[in-house]
Amino acid sequence: MDLKVLSVPQFHGVQLPPSRLIVRRTKCNPLVCDLRVSSGPFRETFPVLCTRWKNIRAQCNDSEQSIHQSSVSRSDNVRLPELAFDRLQLTDEEYCGIQTRGFGHFVARGAVLDEEYWTAAWLRAEAHYESLPYMRHVDSFKRKYAEQEFYALKKRCSLRDGNSLKCFCLVSVKKEDKNVKRTVLKSVVGTLDLSIRQFLPGETFPEELKKPNTFLASHGAYGAHRYAYIANVCVSKFARRQGIASNMLHLASDLATATGMKQLFVHVNFGNNPAQELYRKFGFEMVEAASSPSANDLRLLMSMQL
């Protein structure tokens, strides 16, 4: 049913001009609201769980009854953990036992705190929408992307996911400074994922489009066909050209070698020449047999021996 909105939600200070507020009832939730914005060239839908709502009072067009939706952050079963965005960066002693790589004013290491995972997810959202700075409501899209990536990242790093046997989230942070107390959010400047995978039956290269099936290879027949894979390499635009990406790659290759891997793969977009050059300098070579860009996959596969 169409509703007349008397006060509208705010997304991080961005006032949205909704054209319709859809209210529906489900078995789990007696009242669920979706905001649909249809003005302009885009048509967007923002479910309640994607953002925070102020109090909304709506009037039904087909009846005179009023519906009052109280302030909601997210549904009870989909909730971010209690993130302390003013949490200070841990000291070097508190990260004792974690493999690190120091360079310049930064240190590359594995993520530990939820706030570090969240900041890594936010950096990926920033990178994803970097070419669309003038997109309407881009901040709300970034937050939704970051929330989804946060949950997916925590899942990948906590248990076996698909053909990934183990996943590491690496971050680069500013080095500890006794005279400066930095929050976690202001410390993390880069991130990447390193996963230890095994080929699926019929796979010759990582993420081949043509696969006979999607079930996992058995540990017996395919247990030896394992490899390391890098993904989601991104650096804050305010910290680039300082060797952050290359040093995270060094740490990733060290971790892959320590887990017994012999080969490291990475996909790169066909038109991303700076990334291709970075990987070539690091030692990656193009896998020609798996790098024929098509309408379905405009990516190139690169690999290096460890």
C-alpha cells in the first residue's frame, strides 16, 4: 500500500526524498518498512536493516488509520556487534604473536579487532564507489556495502567457506606513536584478503566459469591441489604511493609459504593497468590460458610461484 510520509529517514545526514514507503507484515516481524526512492534516473530500495531510521509517521491512502514506526536501528537477528568507533589502537605488545611486516610509518599484520574488520570493510566500500562520487545517496550505499562485506569477511575468516579452507584479513596500520593516541578507524589504511583454497573437480584455474559441478573436492583426491589466492586489495586514497599494497603482498606471500602453498593467484580487472603493473613488479605473471576477457568476465588471472 502507498503511504504519505510525514517525516523522512536520514542516512548519515543525507535527507532522502522518498516517493513511497512500503509497509508489509511477515511471520517473523509484524511490521517491516521499505523505503523506495523513484525520483531521478535510479530506483532504490532501502530496507530497515540497512540503516537507522528516525521516527516515521505515515498516513495510508486507502484508509484513515495512522501507522507509527518507532525508532529502529536493525532487526534483532541482523545486528552489528558493539563497535567502539573511538577505540584506541592496541599497543605493539598487545599484538604479540601475530606475524607482522614493518615498513616506513606502517605495519602490515592480520586483523584482530572487530573495529579493524569493519574499517577494512569500509575501505572496500570506498574503493567500490570511488568512481561514483556524485551518485545520489552514495553514502547510504557505501554503508550497506560495508555492512554486507563485514559479515561476509568475518564468516570467511572464522570458518571454512565454499572452496576456501582458510582466510586471513590483512590490514596495514600506522605505527604506534607514544605521543599520538590514534583510534582504530584512523589507524587502518589498507587491507587485502588471503585465502587458502582447493580446486573444485574439473577446475584448472581459480574461479573458472565452466565448472561441471559446485560441490567441494574431497580431501583425498584433491587435497593436494591447493593454492593461495589474493583478493580485495585496497588502500585508502589518502595513503597511496607509500608501498602499502606491495608490503601487504609481501606479508601475504610469507603467510602462504608458511602454510605450505606453492602457488599464489590474483585476479585483476582488464583495464586496471596500475594494479597489473604492481603485480608484475612483485613477480606475478599472466596466466594466458585463463586470461581471455569476455563479456562474462573482464578479469585477468595472474600467478607466481612461491
